[in-house]
Amino acid sequence: MEKRVVFDFEIEFTNGGGIQGQEFRLDLNGDDISDEELAKYIVEDMRLLMVDKVQILNKKIITEKHKRSTLNE
């Protein structure tokens, strides 16, 4: 069974401003991922700079076919 994580996020930048995502989905390798690992992955994958704070909200793991390379590989 393939797993995906569905979540909302809020990112604040050290130079002001921020971005949000709702019902964002990412492929998982395994059954779970910590909020810290997920935040790190988002920042690195989106190549964000000057990140101050990342909040992960409404996280849930679902069974769904993977769409690309998995997290935790």
C-alpha cells in the first residue's frame, strides 16, 4: 500500500511575508513522518530561503498511489 501525507502549512520568512498551502499532498516512504521532517522537506524541495518558521497543520496519512519520488528515500 502506498501512503501519502496530506497537510496544510504556513511559512514565515525572516525578511517579512509568508506563504500558505492547503491540502498539500506528498508521497511517503513508510507509514508516518514527523512535522519537523515534513517542514524541512518542504523548505528544501521548494528551495526557499530566509525561512523563519514553518507550521504543519491538519496532517493526515492516507493510502493513495504515489505521484513522484517518495519522501524519506
